[in-house]
Amino acid sequence: MCRRPESKAGKMIAIPGNIHICTDCMQKSFDTMNNNNINYNDLLSNLPPNVSMIDLSSLQNQIPPKQRVKKKKEEETQKPQKEFSLKDVPPPHKLKAMLDEFVIGQEKAKKVMSVAVYNHYKRVFSAKEDGIEIEKSNMLMIGPTGSGKTYLVQTLARLLDVPLALTDATSLTEAGYIGDDIESVVSKLLAAADNDVERAEHGIIFIDEIDKIAKKKNTNQRDVSGEAVQQGMLKLLEGSNIEVPVGANSKNAMVPLTTVNTRNILFICGGAFPDLSDIIKERLNKKSSMGFQADLKDKFDSEPNLMSKVTMDDLRAFGKIPEFLGRLPIVFTLEALTEDAMVQILKEPRNAILKQYTKLLAMDEVKLTFSEGALHAIAKLAMERHTGARALRAIIEEFMLDIMFEIPKDDSIGEVIITKEYIEHTGGPQIMLRGQEVPRLGVQ
């Protein structure tokens, strides 16, 4: 119709009468028919006997191969989801032993979490006939940055094989304002459970950076992401039916809604609460006075685990409303990491950083060894950065860069020993050649 060859117009549609029409001309024809208000009944009755209407369903198959979306192959044998029951939840001592394989230190935090999770699922599957209802055991975990808050929850959910939603409180705002609504927390859990409502209702929601939604001290400006969000979360934490958009973060006309009951969802809130230590110090220093045998005002300045002395009054002074705190009955703190704990984190967990790098070099058939002095030197550098265990990865990445770059060049290298001198920039790593026992000093 438009006199263009198929090479320029794309795949054409063949219609009876040896007519070939491209998709552009077809679209123009439809637009003309729609705009001119043609009576289709008259058109159909006046068609020649040997011409039939075009089968529009065939258009789907006329897309050029280059423009087709290649979809992922669906797994032929999908494992059927087994029903979750109390038998699937290990008792607290076993749960803590499993956490010990992945998380170093934080003994109290692991103990509290193991008992709380076990009691939570006992409550979910408890019989209601006797009229005794066990209350929810939502948790609030307080700890400095890099102490393992998120990692603890991720490990816990993986061990229990329940859906987990990790969300950030900083993006939450009061309903009606730009940002995520409070219901988006539950929609993330529903997505993690593959839109299975029943499975999502037995899941865990971890709300990180919960300290960022505190009441503002300056009450002149609108507090859309502080006290208002805390109030909006009250029903969520306690347990209620929430209308949740399926497959989206916000409600709109194009997204179907489903109802999720949050009564049996375990909520774990975590935050670093950076200024909380000053509030605790202020409370503890009220006892200090002048004179002989009086407490000094700087007595608690060098206290490493000052956070463990936190009370509900301190959290209220920080900016948390009492109703919100009342729905988080279990409050516990994580300890700041020491240098020895950092060394243990480097080498002992199942997924330790050193084991990861050893595996990377083993793929090049090179053995990687860290001397004890090097480990302590790395831990010391990490302590100076004040970002917890996160600093360890950054430091090792920095020192391993040259080694990872140079090793694939030389097939004669058999072993690399990272020394204390290399970490402290006073020497290089020891490089052992294959079949030789004499170490060669690496070039910095």
C-alpha cells in the first residue's frame, strides 16, 4: 500500500487478494476509521464475498525477532512451598548455636533474639481455645554502626526460612506526603513471600534507621517523617488488617490491593541512636556533685558500652513517643566491637572475609595466608575508622587491590603471605614461587 519494501517497512501482514500491508499503514487505517465515525456494520455487509476481515491476533506473531523480548526460562520443577509450622522453628539454644557460626560476639543480643523469635512462633501456633492470648514480642535493637544489627536479622531469617523484608524508616512519611506510606513496609514483605499472603503473615519485618523518625525538637515546622510516622506505625506493630498494594510501593488505581493481617508478623526495629549516649550520660551525671568522694562529671566519657544502661525514659527524651515504645517490649543493645572481636570477625565466621579472599585466589591456584600480626594491624586500622565491621572489608579491599591485579600475570606464584609490615606500609607481602621454598619479597 505504501510502496515500501519489506526491508524498510518491517514485517508485513498478508491479507486475501495478494495485498500486503505494513503495521504503520494498518495503524493509519484504524486511526482514520476511528476519527471518521464509520459504521462498521455497513462496512462488513458491503465486503466482497472472497475477502474476510483481518485476524488481529496474528499481529502478535508479526513482531520482528530482533524486537522480541527474550524471557527467562521458567524453572520446570518449582519446589512446592511446604507449610510452615512450629516444628520448623529450632529451640533457642539451637538457634543461638546456628547464629554463632555466622555472627561473632554479641552474646546477649543473640540470646534475646533466639528466645523472642521462639516465643513469637509459639504464640502464632498456640491454641486459642483456653482463652489465653500471648502478646507479641516485637524487638528494638540499639547498637553502634557496623555492630551487626542488619546481619543478625538477615541470618535469622535465612536460618528459619521465613520471608524477610528489610526496609528503611528514613523513606517513610505521613500519608498524603511524597515518600513511602507506612503500608509499603508490609508490601515489601508480601513481595518477599512471592505474593503469598499466608506465608507473609508468618514473616519478619526489619525496620532499620528507626532512630531517624524521632520527634523534632523544633515544633514550628511540620513533622511529616517523625512523630506522625510513629503514630501511623502503632496499629501496624500491634496487629491489624492492612490494605496493601500487590507488586508496588504506593496505592493507585492501576494496582490491585490485598488485605494482610500484621497480628502474626514479627517486627524488629533497629537503629544506631547516635545522640542517645549524651542523654544517658546526662541522666547518670545527675548524681555527680562537687566535693570530696563525689562522682566526676567525665566518669562515663570513656565507657565503651554506655548504651547498655539505656532506659525507656532515655528513649522518650530522644524523641520516641510512649505508645510506640510500649509496642516494642523487648529492648536490647549490641556491644561496640573490640580489636580482638574484629580479628575474630576476619577469620572465624562461616562467611568470613578472609575465607572469601582465600577462595578467590584459590581459583587462580594461589594460596593466600594472613599472618597474625597482619590481622591485628587490620583490626587496629578498622578501630580508628569508627564504622564497625564495615571498615574491615574496605581496608582489605585496599590492600588486596595490587595483589589481585598482579597475580594473574605470573603463573609461577604459588603462595602469598600478607605480613604486618605490608599493612603498616613498612614492607611488602611475601611471595612464594611454585616448587621453591625461598620467599621472594613482593614489590609494593
